Amino acid sequence: MRQLSRLFGTVLVVCAITACGALAQQDSKGQTAPPPSTPEQKATASPANPDSAVLADFNARLDHYVKFQRGVAKGSPKLKETNNSAEISVAQDVLASKIRNLRTNAKQGDIFTPQVAVLFKRLMAPDLKGAERQETRQALSEEDGETAEVWLKVNGTWPASEPLTTTPANLLAKLPQLPMDVEYRISAKRHLVLRDVDANIIVDYILNAIR
């Protein structure tokens, strides 16, 4: 009887070890465990900062897009340095087409989530009130007095006919820094746009971010 009990106990231990090993193997393949935090997430997330989780999520989503875009760009013919606007436009169109084909389900809010939109508006709010508001509005019209009026659509092209309105420096200082692959742009003096520099497409946008 004791031998039988010992044998039964041994079987239970072996089964437990096997089960743990299976779970560990599943986690290593990413099937059940969440992806590990990126360095950006670890640097941003902090229990002392209530906005850290939102910023970490934004950084993770942005990092995912940039890695995706760079992967697509690697498979495209490399454009030599040129000042020929026609050649640059063709290269942008080729990359943009590939991104659209692979990112067909992209929609507003994929990167600028509702939580990110609320946070960004709050971060910029102090510079959109009182005397700061007038200075910010003036900065939005400094590019030859022209203002971009772009029909906003994810994966849509930023029209060549519209100026690339620069985001005022005081607002940029309040927002997370971006990698060189993407940039903040402003449409109609109030909508914040995330633009892919190399493909000249709208990655995401926040309506009425500037009021």
C-alpha cells in the first residue's frame, strides 16, 4: 500500500512538472502570455504618474506601426537621395500602396486611442487659453498665411496641394516625441494628425484636438 501511495505521489509530481513545462512553453511562444514591455513602456509607466499607462500604451502602438512600416519599406526599391519632387512622390506612392494593402483594417483610434486623445488634449490645454491661445493660433498661420484643409482618413494621402502645417513648438513640447518616421501635423487649425513621412499617409488623427 505504501509503495502504491509513493507511486501515485510520484505520478502527481511528474504531471505537475509536465503541466508547468507546457505552460512555460506556451508563454515563450506568445500564445498565452502578453508581449514583454518595450524599453519605452518601462521608462514611461510609473505608479506615481496616473498618465503613465496611457503614454506607455501609445508608445507601444506607435512602436508597432513604425516597425511595420520599416519592414514594408525594406521590401521596396531604395530611393537614392534626390531633390526631384516627382521621383519622391512616386516612391511615396509605392510605399503607401503597400502599407494600405497590408493595413486594410486600420481605423481612427488605433494609435490615438480615446484615452490618448483625452490626454493629449489635456496636455495641450494650457497653451490654448488666454494669451497663449492667441500666440498658438498665430503660429498655425505663419506658413505664408496658408492653412491645411485635409479630408482626414486613415491611410489617406496628405494632398500635395495642401501645406504641411507645422505643429507649434509650444504644443510639441507638451506631446511625446516621435521617431523620424512619423510626425505631428495640423489640419484646419484644430485637428492633430499623425503623418507617415516616408509614405505621406495619415496614420491616425484626433479631431478638434486644438480648440
